[in-house]
Amino acid sequence: MTVTAPLVFFEWTHRWEEDQPVSTALWWTVGAAPVLAAALTAGRRRLSAGAVALVLVALSLAVFRWVIPLSGTAPWSTVVVAAGGLTVGGVVVGHRLRARRPRRGGFVVGAVVAVLGALLAQGTVGLGAEDSTVGGGPGPLYGGVGPVATPGPLELPAAGRYAIYAVGFAAHDPDCEVAGGSPVRRVTVPPADYGGDYASYAWVASFEVPRAGTFAFSCRTAAAEEESFVVGDVPEIRGAVASLIHWPLAAILLLGALPGLLVLADATRRRTRSPTGVSRVR
């Protein structure tokens, strides 16, 4: 949630063409650090809870540094010191709040976190890719199909890779073809909200051509006559999220569910090692 919450909150509270700055996103992690540390410490009997909290906070900061490097700058040293200090404070509070955790609490929490993580993973990757895009737009357009696009064949200036953008509310999984080009490769998690006040674009697929020239372009969807698709340059996306948007959907969902699955694995391990768990096995 320290990664997903700032992206979703910014999406809901700002204009669609604005990008989330890294400076505001990081303070969500700082604010969550003491709560996370207190919750972990209150629910565990080991002193390792504080170390686990520090690791999770560090991972959240690392995501915004290398995986989803958002626009703008941030006082990283101040953020790290603040997050570390608040985490230690949360551990102290957690020791005072410590109570016996329900035996099945770990299983319930793990299951809920796994399901929520899987549900939020796709949106998190998409929003992260949008806000990590350099320029925030499709750049020059070379043609397309539909009522909004310029009619006629594509006039591509050079060999290489190009992007197909869905315009407005057009489908994000069109069946497109480029005569003389490579097979069209769909983007698993299409980054959207590119463009300006005139139109919004979503990067839905890409293809390659061996040379500059004129190419026939077509897209088929359930509402082909009402939807528009245009061809432009491939957006430049910073960080590892540029690769994540092309991962198989199952892998992205598994990545989102991973924290919850780790909680379930830890709860299972502790359950089998406890005296109650051993007696039940017997």
C-alpha cells in the first residue's frame, strides 16, 4: 500500500494529464513506517519485527528509486532518516501494545493481503508506468484508423519500433495489423492518460518495420467504426516498470500477491512449530 496508495490518491485528486511527483509519494512511505513497525512488533514475540519493518520500508523507497522512478526530485537523505527514525519509534509503541495474536490471525491477514495485492497489482503497474514516462505524451503521430485519426496509410520516417495508441475510450486490446511490419505485440498493462486537453491516449501495442515508407494499417474491435487508434513513437518510460508492463498478466498478479503469500507461509511455519500445531498433527 505504500506504493499503490500514493499513485491511486494522486490519480483521484488531480487532473488526468498530471504526473505524480516522487517528492509527495515518498512521504506516504514515511507516514506508514511507524504504523507498520508498531503493527508488526505488537503481533510478534521476536525482536526481528523491527528489522522486518525497516526492510519493508526500504523496499518501498527502492521501488520509487529504481522500479517506478517518478518525475521531479526529492530529499532522499531526509526521507531515509525520517523513515528510519519513525520505524524505530513504531517498534517502541508496538512493544507497549503487544498482545497475544489470534492463532488464525496470520492466515486471515495473509489471505486478505494476497487477494488485495493481486487485485491492485495491474493498476499499480499501469499508474507507475504513466507517471514514469518522460514527456507524458505519444509524440508525433503518423496516422491511424477511426473517426479521430487522419485517414490514409502510415507514413513512417525510419525503420524501428512504433507504438499503437487507443484514443479516448477505445478498447485496450485491439486486433491490429501492419502490412509489411512485424506482428503486433500487445502491451499487457497499457499505460494511459497520455496526451493533453484535446485527447487522451493509451499505449496498447507496438510493432516494428524494417524500413521507412508507407504501410497499410488496420485495427479490428467490437466497435471498430466508433473507436480510433493512432501510431506514434514508443514512449520512454524510466525504471524497471518499463519491462513490467510487458510481463504476462499471471506474473504481474503473482507479484502483487507475493507479500500476502509470504505472510501465509510464515503463519504456516509458526503453526507447524507450535505445540498446538504439533499435537494436532499427531
